Amino acid sequence: MDYFELYGIAPVLQPDPQQVQKIYYLLCRKYHPDQFSLSDTKAQDEAIQMTSLVNEARSVLLHPDRCLEYLLRRQGILNEEIKQELP
């Protein structure tokens, strides 16, 4: 899933940190594994995966260099298989 779609924000180089943080808390409440403690194993596993995705997306969106790299990979400018260093 695309990080910008997950957070419901436009793909920009420097997302508003306050907006990202606010959405992060909403998504954490929605997908926190404790919310699914009485659900079946599949739902619990999906909640864990979504929580991990929400955390990774926040980390990328709040870090300018990682966000730039993510945007370039998203556009196909950087290759996933080749380790490239950004200046």
C-alpha cells in the first residue's frame, strides 16, 4: 500500500508533520492489535501488518531524505534492486 494513500495525503516532498502525526494517531487507534484481541487469527495478523505499515509510513513521511527516496522509487526513477545513494 502506498504511504500517501494510507495517510490520505497528497504525495509531496515535505508533508506537514503535524498532519502526519495526527493521522498517525488515528490509524494507530484503528489498527492497534489490542482492538482485535477477540477477533480471529487472520484479523489479528492483518492488524499487526497494518500497524507495522503505519509505523513505517510515518517514519518515511517525517524524514525528508527517506521521503524523497520513497517518492523517487514510487515514480520509478530509482530502482529497488540497485543500492543508490542520494546526494
